[in-house]
Amino acid sequence: MLQFPYEYNYIEPTATDIPLYEKMKLETSPVNTQHRYNLIVDFFDSWYEQPANKTQLIEHLKKEWQAIYAKPKRFKWLNIHDDEQCEWVWDYIVKAQKPERLGYMSISEIMKIPTLYLSPLNIEEKKLAIYAAIDLWRGHKDSINLLFKNINRTVSQQKHRIKKIDTKPFNTHLKIDTKTRLDEIARRQDKKIY
């Protein structure tokens, strides 16, 4: 059965609601990319279905992922090599996707919120889960846009604060030629004088 990072009560699924890979008793939390790949292969190898239907599903999934990859890259500012930043982004997404109501949820409702079933075990998996949680999130378009607006604003503020660490504001009267020289120096160093 799926394991969730939150304590949610969910409506016990009927036989038709249970995802096929769970019926096959396949593992739901791969530990790395190779393990994930092996589970996909195991799924299709174990699925007692006509090859044409398997091919049809693969083609359908391929089209879905092509649509996802065609979208503009999210988090252009994200440094995937910065573990601390990735940890922060993952936590931010988990909080943003946390449902408002904590009552009973059906499997179909849970499957719309990836952070309820994605359980990255280490930082490398969290880096992948960041993009998966966004790509698979079936939230309202406004909620998704609000997440990006808020997270981008927060990152922008963080960058602004970091730039200000080694600066000191000043307020004084200067001669016009002194101000012109300072403006030129600031322009060369890509700084601003207010």
C-alpha cells in the first residue's frame, strides 16, 4: 500500500481503485533511478495484458511526458548541485501541496498531490522529486501559479539579501563630478548607487 508522509485518513479503495502496480505487489518507493527503471520493466513484464495494449499505454505515457518536457523549464534559478537549496525547495513544495482538509481522501484525490506519495530517501532523490512533484501535480492552475509566484519571490528576496551582506548604505551630498565618477565605477562593477 502507498505510504504517506502525513497522517491522513483515506477512503479504503475498492478493487477497481487500487492501482495495478499495487495489485501486482510491486514496490512503490524506488530508491534510485536504476531501481525505478527496473520497477517499470517489472510492471510491464508482469502485466498480463495483450502486447498491443501495453504498447498503447507506453505511447500514451510517452505523449504525456513529451507535453511535460515541452513546457518551459521550471526553477531556472535552482542550482541542482546546492543540496541546501534543493532541500529548501522540496520542503517548500511539500508545504504548498499539503491539502487544506485533513479528512478522508480517496486514492484518486491522493494521486493528484505528488508530495503525498513521493517519499525521497536522500538528497539525490529529492532533487528528482522536486521536478516530479511539479510535473505530476494536478492542482488548480491558480494554486500552481501562486506556488511559482511565491517561491520565485522568496528566492529573489534571498538573493537580494545576500547581495546586501557586504554593503553599507550612505547618504551625503556630493559634487556633481564626484557623483559622475562614482556612477561610472558602479556601472563597471555592476552595482547601483541610489
